[in-house]
Amino acid sequence: MRTVRLLAILEASTITGPAKNLLQFAHERTDDPAVRTEIAVFRREGQSNLFIETAGREGVTVHALREAGRFDRAVIAALRALAAELKPDIVQSHAVKSHFLVRAAGLDRMAPWVAFHHGYTWPDLRARLYNQLDRWSLRAARRAVTMSRPFRRELIRRGVAPERIEIVHNAIDPEWGSRGRRPEAAAALRGELKIAPEARVLLIVGRLSTEKDHRTLMEAVRRLPSAPAAHLVIVGDGPERPRIEESARSLGLAERVTLTGQVDSAEPYYGIADICVLSSLSEGSPNALLEAMAAGVPVVATAVGGIPEIVADGESALLIPPKDPAAMTGAVAALLEDEGLARKLAGRARQLAVERHAPEARARRLVEIYTRLLEDPRAGSAPIK
């Protein structure tokens, strides 16, 4: 039985969605062929790196490429040398920086290259310009893997040939969240967060960035009736944190909103959640949605990106338009008031997580893509445009 050597390249200092799915894939057993995954990440002097620490604990080989700053050209030579040493059968990259460095280092000419597109963030003009690098980089990729039909259209607009794009949704362990549901663990966490015993917990998990639109969520919480009391828990960190904190104060929600910051795992927080909310303006295949589904927590989400491809309104979640606090208030209130509806949605969503989003199925899909590339005699040299 042949073993495919995979070199995955990404920028990760925490356990983001792409990092989580990559580690998950590295642990999945695949046969005919088997896949051996090694990962390259960028690391700056003196900075801690939760991703490297987590991968090490899980037995996944990680190569840390030292960089002096965001645009350290020495990384190109280091990446080229690493690929020459490892001789991967497949090169995989995640997000704009890694895509650019793969092409700049010429790795696309050393092995078939699969670029994973997770969508873009737009915090400022600099980031908008930075994202334009994909217009050059991704044209050389043999395959671009993305998470939703809207993201596929986005890639086509950036010049990626449609026949090279594959849609692969993220995956979730069906047992996700089971440990957090233990009553003693949930009670301890609620006490630690100083959440009143009678309060119903709304949970949002993810990077604190503009596209997650926490402001609309907090406005919706402000509009909720006082009974039952609702407490919003925001898990994650990012550039929007100061503005989120200021919004909580200005909306009079300081006592009803808790920001946890970055955590090693969000799993315990699903154990105290009555409702999970995704208020995003843009999404691919959100891990937070899959986690809520597996944990059996009912979901209110905006109907953006790949979300409607995963859950259906009124059947497995309540879907609302983005940037609509009134609609969000109504959906959250409906679940708080109707426990039967909440149970129905959560039950169907959990069934979908088990049937359609198991890690084994995603691993098989990716291995199928890699196998087709390796069997194609043209796969080693992508046309340069």
C-alpha cells in the first residue's frame, strides 16, 4: 500500500477553523493510499504558538519556519529547502500568505499543489490589498478547495478555472461537546463566568473580526425581553475586541456579555449554551455551526455563504438575513420561548452532523482529490498565467 506524503503550509498561532480541520485530517486513517501529513507554519521569535504546541501533543510533525516579520523574504528560501528535503507528493496551502509563498518558492513546480480557500477578512485597506495576491497565486494551483458555492464564485472572479475548484465542507467529530454536557462541568463553568443561575446562555464562537458582526448580535440581545434573562458569551479573540467591549458598554449590556478571549478549546462552552448564534456577514463552512450541531445546541444563523448548504431554515436551524437585529431578536426569542422547537431543530441538526459531516467522509473526499492529481500525468506542472 502506497503512502502519499503531504506537506501542508499555513499561518497559524492558535487553533483556528482551518488549523482544527488540518489536525483532524492528519489523524484520520486512510487506506489505499495512506496519507502522511507534515505541516509547515511560520513562527516569529519570542511568540508563543498554541497550534505548534497542540500539534506536538497530538503527534503531528510541524516544521516551524522562522520569520522576522510578515513579509520576510527569507521564508521563501526556507520553504523551498524544506520541500526539497521532504519531497512531498502533494503540497497543500491555506489562505493568502501561504498561497503566495508556495508560488513564489516554486513549490507548484515540484509537486501538485492544492490550495484551500477559506474566504477573506476585510478589516482595513491593507488587508484588502493583501487579499489581491490570490489573483496571481491561485492561478497556478492544480486544485482550489473551498467550502461553499458563494466562495466558488468568488474564486472564479479571481481567475481560477472553474474545473479546478472543488467544494468540500468541513467536518466535526460526532462526539464533540459530549464532555461539556456533564452537569457538574457545566455548573462549574457557569460559576466561573459568574452567570446568574436563571440566565439563558447565548453563545457565539469565532474570531473577533468585522465579518462576524458581533454588533448586530449585541443589538439583538438588547432588544430581548427581560424574562427569561439572556447572557451572551463571546468565545475567541481578534482585532474587533475593543469595539465589541465598547458596544457592550454603550448598549448597557456590560453585565450581560462575557468575553472569554482565546481559549484552548471551545468545547466546554457548548455545554452551558441554550442557543448558539452565528451573526456573520460572510461564512464558508463554519466550524462553529458544525460544533453546535454535534453538541446538540439549537442554532440561529444568518443565511450567508455555505450556511444554507448545511442547515435548512425551520428544519435544523433558524436562518435570518444578515445585519437584521430585529430578525435575530425574533429568532432567539422563539427558541427561548418554545423548548419543543429548540429540541426539534437541535435533534435534526445533530443527525445531519453525524450523517453528512463525519471526519472520515471528509478525509475520503480529500484523498480522492489527491489521488486523481497523482494519477494525472499533467498534475506536476500547472500552466502559468
